[in-house]
Amino acid sequence: MPIFEHGEVKIEVDEDGFIQEPEVWNEEVAKALATTEDVTDMTESHWKIVYYLRDYYKQFGIAPMIRKLCKETGFSLKEIYELYPSGPAKGACKVAGLTKPTGCV
């Protein structure tokens, strides 16, 4: 497995850059992973999505569907793409430390 390094962060990722050991995730890891998604500054809005995704994943073992993510966070899909240009599945889930989603999120 590839190793992702950014500053002091060094984690194992899959070929798409998703974390392989979600238990090592923390905010520093999130900030480092965000740089791979063209996110240079994690704002309160970024964190709201990240923590929603993490909480949902902990509860259900999967990432939420896009409609649920939008409804529960109050962000439109357009706003989510503005925050995470590669989208909720690739960008937001990666930064949140989730494993690669298997379907639509």
C-alpha cells in the first residue's frame, strides 16, 4: 500500500488516496488529506461536513447518500462541490477518514 506523507502526517492509503486505518484519523490527518483535494483552508463548513460524515459512518458503517448529506447538513450539492471540488464521495469522505465508498454517497 502507498504511504501518504504531508508535513508530520504519514499514513497508509489505498491507490485512490483513501486512509486504510480509519482509527489513526485526526484533524491533522484531515488537513493533510484536504491538500490532495484542492482544499487549502479547512473552514467551519468543511468541518461540519467532515464530522457529519464521520458520525454517520460510525453509526451505520457506510457513508450517507448525497440527499441525506445535503438535508442533514443544510448544504446544497453545489455548495458541497464548492467546498470539496472532487465531490462528497471522493473529496469529503477522503478528508473525513472514511474508507473508499462502494456506491453513491
